[in-house]
Amino acid sequence: MRALIAMSGGVDSSVAAKIMSDRGFECVGCMMKLFDGGEGNCERSCCSVDDAQDARSVAFSLGMPFYVFNFCDDFRHDVIDRFVSEYLRGRTPNPCIDCNSHLKFDRLLRRAVELGCEKIVTGHYARIEERDGKYILKKAANELKDQSYVLYRLTQEQLSHTVFPLGGMSKTETRKIAEDCGFVNAKKRDSQDICFVPNGKYAETVEALSGRVCPEGDFLDINGQVIGRHKGIIRYTVGQHKGLGGNFPDRMFVISVDPAANTVTLGTEDKLFSRELFAGDFNWISGEPPKGKIRCEAKVRYRHQQQPATAEPLPDGRVRIEFDAPQRAITPGQAAVLYDGEEVLGGGRIED
């Protein structure tokens, strides 16, 4: 069987390639070129020249052919433009989810089929199982490395062609395999930044890519009274405390952002907690929603701990999620992902 290995130049995808080769697959290595030089700082991102050299070195050491696929236009349209648009709407998106959905498991999967590859392989820490004719997405065995949250948009068709070789491993085990194989990237640090915002300056990136300068506006209190001036809505996200400035009588946090009025509402931390959210653009891993309300656990951000909740599919395709206990800083634009223990049920984008 032939497998296309998505290689970033990092240790995880390199070890995934090694495991698949050891399993007897005919492996083809590849890297997605996502930048044309106009966005971000590619030297510190996941598609730098150094990363490509590392990926190619590992592929050649395993006797695999290696290709670089130019997906710059797709990445700009499906990830960067969406990221910019969401920030300008006062939301806080997760571009890694869009990259997985549109690039890795859609565009790249189609390229795999063109190359005669039955499977696409990545270094994600998650697991896939088949049960009663359905594919199940599960959390990684190592809770600390679990990446199932950013994979909730996978469909049954995509899951049937996907392999996550690292799902049952720890990072220590992964690095040990890389070191034993003599891979050049065995001790390479993990990437922490959004690839096209490597310096962490989100507002500057949004303004540069959109060609717009976001104007200053009013800070409001929860009663709608003006209490100060903000520096542009793209510089604020729900739950934020740092960078607000001003001499407020209380410790203040961002409660909401209103792009239409160009205002940012501030309040004390207790005003950040809520029990209910609505999620749109919802994907059920099974391919179909449940018939009624279900008990589950939910996460509202990548590092959020799963919390007991009730999820109710609505006639318009959205899902209403009510937590047993109030949750802090539920943020529009982020993803709400549902779990049944280790199994991912699905997820969607949190609405305003």
C-alpha cells in the first residue's frame, strides 16, 4: 500500500514517516509550500528553507522520494484571508483548524489520490479506530500532546484515508526513535507560533494583510458608559487583561468586542463566566447529528479542560451547548469541540 507522508521538517512527521516505512508501506514524502514570500516570516515558520532541507534529509535517509507542493494560493484563500476576516469582525480564530480542514486533509489528500496513495500520514497526536463500519476520532494516549481539538472537522471519508502513527506515543518516545535513526531534526524544538504570525504580532499582521488600519474607539463598561479609549478592536480578545492601559478602579478584562460600533466592553473577571454558547458550521464526526440532546464533555479552546455539558442539535444545523458549570471567556471564533470520554463527537465555531 502506498502512503503520502506530510512532512513539516519537524521530529513528529519524520518519525511518522519512519513508522510507516517500517510497517511496509511504500512511502512518498512531501512538504506543502504555503507562502510565496509575501506573508509572515517564513524563516521561522513551518515551511522555511531549513525545514524543507530537514524534511528532505529524513525522506532520503528512509529511501523515500520527496516533493514540495505549492499550495500558496489555497493557503492564502482558505486560511490567511479567513483569519484576517475573522479578526476584523471582532473574533479570535484558530487558523490551524482551517489549515487541517482545507489543506492537509482536503487539498493534500486529493494530491495523494492523484499520486496513487491510499493513505495520507501526519505527525498529529490523535488516534483513529474503526467501529461498526464507522471511523472514530479519539484523543491521543498522551493527554499532554493530544491534538484532537484541531482535527474535529475530519469527515468519514478523510478519516478512512488518514493514519496518525504517533497517537499512542509520548513525545519522549518520538524523540528517542528520531535519535536512534540519526535524524537531523531529532532535537529540534516544537513550533509554537502561528506560522504566518511567527513574531506573535497579530494586529500588525492583520493590518498588513488587509491593508487597513483599525481606528481607535471607546472602551465601555457593562452599562454602556465610556470609560476609556482602545487602540483598535483587532488588538483585543475576550478574557484579555494585559495591554488595556487606563487607570480603572477595578481589575478589568475584555468582555466583548463590537466591530460595528467599534467598541470594546470591559468588566470584572466574574462577568467573563457563562454557561451557554451556540456553535455554527458544525461537523459531526459520524456524518450525522444525534436525534436529540446528548450528554457529553466540551472544550472551548485548545488548552481548555473538557467540561460536562449538554449538546442540542438545532434545526438550522447549529448546536446549542449548555455547560453544567459556568465557563470562563467563551470566545467567538474559537472552536467548541464535543467529546464522549476519549472520542471526539464533533465541533463547530463559537458564534457571537
